[in-house]
Amino acid sequence: MNNEEEKEKRLTEEAELTADSPKVEKENEAEPTDGKTISGYALKFDHPSKDLGGFVEVITPEALKEVDLSNVFLLQNHDYSKPLASVKAGTLKLNIDDVGLHFEATLNDTSYANDVYENVSKKIVGLNEFWFCVRDRFLRQKRRWRGSPIH
């Protein structure tokens, strides 16, 4: 991370996470094998966040209008050494709808991805967090806009 960006983390409760085990064909295999997918909402529009230290955020649909979603990763615990899926690899599909940012991820075949799948499928995990980067110029504007919606 450089001086121009600040990473922010937010929790999406009631993320509607689900797990599915569809049949997928793999190269050089005659029979399809089970692929593991999870889906849900990375963020939901117009839902107030928990108290974030004296303020509450609400994400409006306008917030994603000009966002580049072409290089998004799904990570376990925000750890880049534990990738679960990515848009560029074609294993992470993102869709902005009336509710928010919906995702569907086909998980890779690693022990930590299998752990995530099991926890979601057994309803042990039902929420997720997302990160975003805010450019320095937007941080300066945010300070000027205190109390006003930021899109």
C-alpha cells in the first residue's frame, strides 16, 4: 500500500452466504467432479453499518457506479497468501443488483478453501467482510463532507 491509498475493512452481516457442490468438468477427466461454490453479498446497499468508532456508514447504489471490479480477489481472512477465487481467473463472478454486490465463487482445491466451504455449508459462517481502497483525494473530500453521503 502506498501513501495515496488507505485500506478500509467493513463487515457485511446477513450476507446470505450459501454453499453448493455442482458437477464441473475438468480437463483430461472423463467424468465430471464436484466443484465447490459459495455465494452471497459482499455488501448490501442502504443498510447502516455497526458503529465504526463514532460514525455509521450506509453504502448507496451510486457508490459502485464507477468502480473497476475487473481485478477483485476473494481471500480467506484478507490474506493474499490464501486466495479463494478471482475475477481474472474466472472463478469469481460479481453482479451489482438492487440489493448490493452479489458474488459467486468457485473455490480452489486447497485445505483452507475446503475449510471455508465447510463452514459456510454448515452455517457456521454467515457473514463476510470486504476491503476497499480510498484514494487520497477522496479522503480529503471526505473530511470536508462530514455528515454528508459519500458516493
